[in-house]
Amino acid sequence: APFTSMYTKQDKTEMGLCLQTDFYFQYTECDTTGSRWRVAVPFNPGESFSCIAGEFLEMSTQECTQCAAGTYSLGSGLRFDEWDVIPPGFSILVTTPENSPSKYDSDSCSSAMWVARGSYLESSREECTISLIYTVHLKKPGSVTFDYQYVDNSILFEFFIQNDQCQEMNPDSNKKWIKLTSHGEWGTHKVNLNSGPNVLYWRTTRVTLGSKVIKPVLLKNIWIEGVAYTSECFPCKPGTFSRNPGSSSCELCPRDTYSSRGASSCTHCNINTHYASEGSTMCKSRPACSEKDYVQTYSTCDGDGKTRVLYKWLEPQICLDSAPGAVMLPPSGQREPCPPCNPGFSNKDNAACSACPPGSYSDGVKACQPCPAGTEPVLGYEYKWWNVLPANMKTSCFNVANNNCDGLNGWEVAGDHIHSAGGRSDNDYLILTLIVPGFLLPLTIQSSSGSECGRITFEFESSCSSDCEFYFMTDVDKRSTNVIESWDGSKAKQTYTHIVTKNSSLALTWAFQRTTQASDVRQFVNDRVKIYSITVSNAMDGVASVCRACALQSHQAGSSCVPCPAGHFIDKDSNLCQECPPNTVLSGHQLYGKEACQQCGPGSKNNKEHSVCFSDCSFAYTDSSHTLQYDFTALANTGSIMNGPSFTAKGTKYYHLFKISLCGDEGHKAVCRDNVTDLPNEEDEVSSRSVEAFLCQSTIIPSDGRGLRTSLSSQSISLADNFLGATLEKSLSGITARPELFPSPPERMPDVHFFYRSPQGTASCERGRNAVVLLRCNLKKTARGDIFVPSECPAGTCDGCSFHFLWESSSACPLCSDADYHTIEGACKGGVQDTVYVWREPRLCTGGQSLPLKKTSPCEAVDFWLKVGIGLGAFAAPLLISLTCYFWKKNKRLEFKYSKLVMSANKECELPAADSCAIMEGDAEANEEAETVYSNKFSLLAKLKAATIKGNEKSSEAVQLNFSNSDKSVWG
């Protein structure tokens, strides 16, 4: 306010007038003309020009004034809800991968940006990081609120705030990462802001790991509170109006009306020739009706149990059946018998189908009957006849750009199936929702510790000529919606099953979109998806189509049903609970009969509750010659391997993180958590988006992959829910190990194969996934060892369904036994002998039996038997000498007599008669010296004799020998 100089400072103070030291100046936000005002603001907190919603600060009077009709104001707030162009003040920052393995063109992301689509902003589908930035200076603490649609976790969507120093505010807040929304639904995100400068960032990062079409992030209705004083009111955008002065918002024009900018009321269309959707800016001419404008349905069953085919126009009807060339609505069909009720329902006196009372059952054809004694109803939903939409199902239509199809049925019943409806445009989301309040297991198995609460099974087929997509989603406790599976294009008739493992309220959603491209002209109205049946087991408020035997308390008649303890089945003969045999597990929740207990695979055992087969870290293998014992306790804790890096087409670096729970701890499982798309709630710090399995996988984007401040984990999936067994064989239950994918083992010790399976089917793996962990003995590795993936398939799989891993460890070697070492005995030294034990080479064992210590024992230098031999030799030597001498002398006498006999025969030229062969006395002495002279033989005795004679040569020379003539002739 201006000051008059005629007053002194004291006068002004006494009169209550403001001094220049009592206020300061600040600027308003820019108005629609690009200008702003300089406003004097008092220092006294009690004095303020803050205006409430629906008012603005009139600069000339410095007073708050109500907005006129057709305009609105947020007081100290800003709202951005028109997106024909990106409003002034917003900027876009695009970044490319910082660590690409190859150098990309600097223009690779030049076309990436946030795109204005009229009523919302759409993020880029390019594989780049795109930030939408808005800077605002708050004069008081405020907040920012915005609506968004985020359905595809292939895009990382984050919202954060920086100050004017480029420092992120509250970097650890859970508000940074945005949660996923359902297809066709908008979420709302609100973050508190501090006073002062705030730089707001909406940032998306696409990470494409396949060729799947990406769904962009959508953004609208940005509302900022706490800004400087508003100096003007904002006109209502076209299609809206504000009827009364002082409005804080504008209303949408009703159907068949329209408005221009700044309207205080909406103008009606000529409904006979024109129409307008809700929030329209103009009226459109009604087209001539065609076959695309009506649908076939069935009437409700009448008192005679009859129905008929009906045809009705799509609501609201926008076509003219009286226009030239228009088709007429076909007449109703003939009356025909109503289809039977769905199982668990019955119709009495041809009335509408009604649910059977508790404790009774029906197949849908017969009347409800009470369950017999000793049985209990099997509760659930089984919808296979679609004369009317079940009471716990609802259908809707949604379009991201507008509300044109609000109020339309997204699906239509058609007798033996339910199919997607026409909608308003080809890019509408046609939504079918089934609400399950919770799950209630049958009384007999309520004590079971199995992880399965229920199963959802549905049969469907799709026929498309465009890029249609069919989604199946779940929303647990209304926290966050997860896309369980999706199918694109035409699909043959097939069945899909989803297992529910958490007992909580559940919203099941089926959504169908013909195309993602918006168009005013309908081209794919005949593209549709049909669902033939939907079955939900163990639904809390379900009905029964059958009753099954339950466990009885006793054999007495009229005994009531009782729950079986965990791990027990119902004996068919007695209907009493009996525990499953060892090494078996219960198959799901079917407990009737011993066959409900399924055998665990080789090398596995059951936990206490017979709910899961697992390895207790021990393994044994026996062949014809020996037994190998293994102890894998050192591998019990969860092992992990992060392979890569890999790069997307645009160069974003990512890794695959695998976690393996091999054995031990009653079958504990590894956990893969998603820290992006499902952050903890403020009330519940435990994230519900985590995968527990024997083997699971997460996609990791490092902090340097996109300039992020922390590594991101997302897209967690289970690869192995069930342990099938461990064996040295290469095949088990239809799964085959592929050791050829890995280098040959350095040792000849056999590998141990751990086989796993995940039965949950997917669009790419209809039979589910399976995995094989190959344990290989390597004494050069540590006890924990190292995990490897095939070099040919760095993602761990070559086909996307079968995964293979090699775990090399010293703990994978068999336990040592006495067959793995041999004994070495040392020499006897000083009466002491050492015995040592040495491992056989190459050593192929670990742990187990330890190598015995060196053994020392007393010994003698000469062995006992050696002593016995020496003694016998000493005794035998003299004896042999004596015998030798005796036989030598005797032989000498015989030779002498023989010589004489030969000589006498030569004298007479004939042999004399042999008077006697005996040697007379004295003959030996007389002819002793001549014995050897006449001998021609050199026997052993002769040689000994010659040696004796030689020794007595001197005495022999003194003897005179006399020979006769006959003797000489013999010599001659």
C-alpha cells in the first residue's frame, strides 16, 4: 500500500500504518500472459495475503477476491490438467546409457520425450532415460499430487525432488519409486514439499530384455500446493464448466453436452442428429447403425425354464437406425431351454439359479442335496454357463484418454462363454473382475502346512487381426496389482492355472485391449477374447458341486469330521487320519487315500509336515565295488551368481542374479526381492513382491547403468519350486542335464545332479520351467566353491525354460574312507619300525575319515625264522661233509676193484669168471696208489681224490712201481 509522506514514523506507528521495515517483497508465479507481480508481504506472521481456494489476490486492492463463474483457483496452488502442449515451466532432459559396450550415435535418443496427448502426458517408448522437470519455489510447506498409470515393469518409473543445489531431498524415501497400477486404472501419488526451491523430476528408464511391446507411463492432473499467491483465476478448460463464483475446480460437461474454454454452463446437442461423450468440446454427427453397433445376449430364464437370444444396441447408443443405409436390430430368437445352473447352484421351480445352502451340494442340474455323513462340501466357484453374470463379478470399460466408455459393459455373456464387448473405441480396456474375499481350506486339511491356498483355472481363446493383448492380473488386499500373465495376438483354446499361496482377499482381473493406437474410426471391433470357464478352489464364500470324504473322529456312527494333522492322509477303509510314509509328501490338498502321499525323488526326504521334498545335504552312491558318501553341508546357505554384464539394444547394462538354495534347513528357499515395482508400504515394512523358490532370478540394473543412485532389482521370477531329487544319472522325471555345456571335469569323479521344476506355466513355457544344478568335485576350490552358467547360454538358459548351472566345490567331493589311502612300513632301525599312511593319488575325496597318524612299533634286527634257518644250516653242514667223505672212500674202493678186473681181462683176452665181487682184505692198502692211474673217469669223487693225492705228492715219489708187460701194453 502507498505511504503518505505527511505522516511521521511515530504517527504511522500510532495510527497502525505499515512501515517499510514491516514487510518484504516476493513475486507471484507467472500468469497466463507470462507476467508476475511483486507483492509486499508482512514480516508479522499474523498478517498474510494468503487466499483460500476459489479466490485470487487482487493486485489493485491487495485483497482476496472470488473467482468468477467459468474460472477456478486453488488459492496457493497450481494445477496442470490440460496437455495439448507441454505447459511453460516444464522441461525435458534425455540421457543415453553411460556404459554402453559400443559407442552409440549421440542422436539415438534425440526423438525420446514426454508427449502431450490432450488429457495426459505419455512417456517415451525409446530405451532411454527421460526426465520431466518442473521447478517451483514454495513460500510455505506444501505438496505435489499427480495421477499416473504405470502397468509395465519393463519401465522404471521414479519421482524425486532436488533443491537448488542439485541435492536430492529424502533419497531413501519409499515415495521415490512409483508402484504399478492395474491396466485401465489410474493411481494417485502425493509427496510433501518443503518451503523454498523444489525441482520436481518424473523420470522413466526403459529396460528392454525382449521384443515385447512396451506400455508407456501416463501422467495427468499435477497439483502443487504451497506456491506464491495466485494473482488470477484460471479459465475452465474446454469440456468443463464452473457454475458458481468462487469455484476451486471445474466439472465435466454431461453426456450429449459440450463447452468451450471458460464456460459457466454446457450447451446441449441435438440428440436426434448429434451426440457428445462426457467432457466433450463439440457435438458429433450420429453415424448410421451397422453390425458393429449391437451385441447378442440372452434373456433371463422365465418361469418355464426358457430363454431366448436377444440383440441390443451398444449403450449409450450413438448410431441412427433411421439413417440411410442403417441396419436394423435383428429380432429376438426362439425360446429355448435355459442352460443348466453352474455347479453349486440350482433352480427351484424354474426360477433363477440360487446357491446351495451351506453343507449341501449340486452339480447344477439336480436339486441341492446335503452332504452324506462322513463327508464335507468342497467349496469354490465353478463358472461354465454364462446366461447371466455371476453376482461376485463385474465388468467395466476404461479408456486412458477419456471416459467415453464409462458405464459400458466390457464383457457380455453368451451362453457357454463370456466374451469381450465392443467398447467405445479400439484402444479401450475391457475389464472383467472377480472378487474373492479369501480362502477357506476344507476342515480335514486346515492343519496342513502346504503353501497352496487355492487355484484359479480358466479356459480361453482369442481371435485378433491387430496387436491385441489379453491380461490376467491379481490385486492382493487392494495394495498393488501384479500382471500374472499376458498373451498377445490370436491364441487357440487353452487352459491356464494360477496357484495362490497367500490367504488374503484377492481381486482377479481379466483385461483385453484390441490395440494401443487411438483412432476415431473403429477398425478392430470384431477382435475379441472368449472365456469358457473360470474355476476357483477353496473360495471362502464358495459353493459346493461335490462332497468328499473327511477324516472322522472315531469309528462310531455319527462321528463328526475332524482336521487331519499336518502330513496325514485319510485312510479309505477307516476314514481315519494316518501319517504319510517316510520320504513322501502330500499332493496339494487331496488327502483321500494313501496315493495322496507322493514319493520323494532319489537323494531327498520329506520335512516334518510332509509338505516339501528337500535334500538334507547328505548323499550316497553305491556301485558294485564301493560306496561314495557326500556331505554338502558347506553348500547349505543360499548361493548366488550374478552373470554378465549384458546390454540391451540401446546399451543399458544389466545383470541376471540367480539365487540357489541347494539343501538343508527343512527345505528353506531362496528369496528374490523386487525393490522397484513394489516397495514396502508405510504400514507394512515387509515387501509383498518377493519370490521364494529353490532357485529364483532377478534382473539387476547397476547404479551406473543409467546414472542411478542405487542398484535396482526387478522382474523377479521363480525357476524351481519343487526339488525332484539328486542323482548321478543325467535324467530324472523328464529333465535332462547337459554337462556338455560346461568344460570337462579335471578329475574322473562323477558329477552329482540336482533336479528342480517349477510347474507354473507361462506363455513361453507352457509346461513350466526346470533347472539342473550340477555339483562337481574340485579340490582346488573352497568349501563354498563357485557357481557358473554355460558360456553358450550366459543367461543360464538356451531356450528360456530349462536352466543349467555348474557348482564347483571341494564340498562336492565324496567323503574320504579307508579305501582312499594306503600303508607304508619303514625299515627296522634300532629295534623300532615306523608305519605311515599316505593318500592315494590323485586324491578325490574330502573330509570324512582322517588320515591315520604315523605309527611306531618295536622290532628285532634278525627275524625269528631267519634264526631258525641259520641254526638248521649250521647243523646240516657238518653232516653233509661227513656223508661226502664216507661216500668218497667207498667209491674209491669200488673203482680200484673195477680197475683190477679190467686189467686181468686184458691179459687173458677174456674176462675171468667172476668169483667174487668183494674186495679182499689188504687189497685196498696194496693197490691204493694205483687207483687213480687206471681211472679214465673224472667223477666228483675222482676230483676230490686227485686233490688229496696232489697234497701227498712228496711221499708218492718215494715209492717204486713195478709194472708187468701186460700192463704196459694196456698203456701202449
